[in-house]
Amino acid sequence: MSGGTTTGDAAALSGAAADRARRKRAYARHYWPFVVPAAIVVVAVIVFPWIFTLWMSVNEWKLGSGRSFVGFANYERLWGDERFHASIWRTLYFTALAVVIPVVLGTAAAIVFHRRFPLRGLARTIFILPMMATPVAVALVWTMMFHPQLGVLNWILSQFGIPPSLWVYDASTVIPTLVMVEVWHWTPLVMLLVLGGLASLPVDPYEAAKIDGATGWQAFRFITLPLLAPFLMVAIIIRTIDALKAFDTIYVITQGGPGTASETINIFLYLNAFAYYNMGYASAVVVVFFALIIGLALLLLWSRERFKDAAR
């Protein structure tokens, strides 16, 4: 009897395994028709361009002339190119300011708009209007405002007895001035992200803190900020990505000038590719810039995990 039962169980298990195998084959037949088109798009849009860029980076290739394989000569040239080194530092400087200031101001604005007050909805709507405009339109408007003689900004300064500024026409002020445009344009985005985080915070910790006699600053420091850390990290990551790839606003306002004072990596890359037609050298810049972005992304993701652990 026992032997018959064992044989029956084995047969049932074998039948179940065969049934699972049939379902798996049937699933695969229905699965691949959906996966293959997506895979083709990914290869065509992402994989192939990167392989082609890597291939171009090891060639000397100017548009309108022949191509020759040079190995790592373009990367060696980048290693000794002081203009490229300066563009990296300008990019990092611009990115740091364009991330920290909007995050701080956006967080402060979110705290203000989280409170109830008359016409709060209208105030929120007005505050987020700048992010609705396209970067090129924003750049054109601010270019007129920055004009040393005709710009409205210097007129405002004159009303307070402050000497006029050269704004983007001075090498010492061009990067902070461009950051000011970024802050005006993208602080509302940070405000919306943090405002969503504030709306999701639990009430119990604040009630317990109030019972314990905590001040408003203590509640903000030890409750609000730790709970908002994941939302702040999302805002920081988004702003870092936007600031690193900033091109249109900078190019429309300064074209990398005065001189090379606002020439970030994106401007340096654009000029080499489409002004000097040196596609091989520009491709090497793309590869190095991509490695820099990967490094910053890994650092931000690591920081995000640390913030998540601290918030638990």
C-alpha cells in the first residue's frame, strides 16, 4: 500500500512538473512578442549610440574629412587640456549652487505653503508659474533683464543707490548669475516635491513632541527633517541631473562667455562637435562626462540609502 502511494505521489509530482513546463513554454511564446520590440528600441536608441560614441572616441574624425584610428589619443589630449579641466570645475561649481540653493529655498517655501492662510491656492499657483516656461524663453527674458544699460535689474539696483552690475558680462559674476536663473526657474519643482512629503507626514510624532514640550524648531529639526530626508534626496537627485545637463539656458544667455568663463562641459562638448567639427574629440568628452555622471549617480544613490536607513 505504501509503495503504491509513493508511486502515485511521484506520478502526481511528475505530472505537476510537466504541467508547469508546458505553462512556461506557453508563457514564453506569448512573452517574447512583447519583449522583442522593446528590446529593439532600447538597442537602437541607447545601446547603439553608446557603442558608436565609444567607437568615434578612439578615432580622429572631423566632419568633411577622413577618419583615422588613434586609439586613446583623444583621451590623452583631454588629460592635458586645461580648457576641459576648467569646464569640469565650472560644471561642478554651477551644479553645486544650482542644487543647494533651490533645495533650501524650495524646502522653506514648502513649509510656508503647507500652512493654511488666505489665498494659499493662488499663492501656490503663482509660485510654480516659472517652471511652466521653456528654458529658451526663460533665457531670452533674463538676457534682456541682464543688459547693463537697458536691463531692469540695474534700474532696480539704482533705485536703492547700488552701483550697476555687469551680471553675465563679467567673468567673476557670470556663474552665480546663471545660477540665479536656475534658482528662479526650478525652485518651484523642489517646493512641490517637498510639499508632497510634508502632506504625507504622520501627526503622532508632533503630538508627542508637543506633549513633551518641544519647541517648533526642535520639532522641525528632530522630526520633520528626518522624515523628509527621502523626499529631499529625490529633489537633490532630480536637481543634480537637471543642473549637470544644463545647456540651453547657458548657451542662449552667454554662449560660454565672456571668454570661457561660463563654458561648462556641455558647452565645451557642443563647441567641439558643432563649431570645430571635431567629432572624435567630442565623443571622448561624452565618454568622460558619462563616467562623471555615473560616479555622481552612485554617490547620490548611496546617500539616499543612508538617508532611508536613518529615517527608519
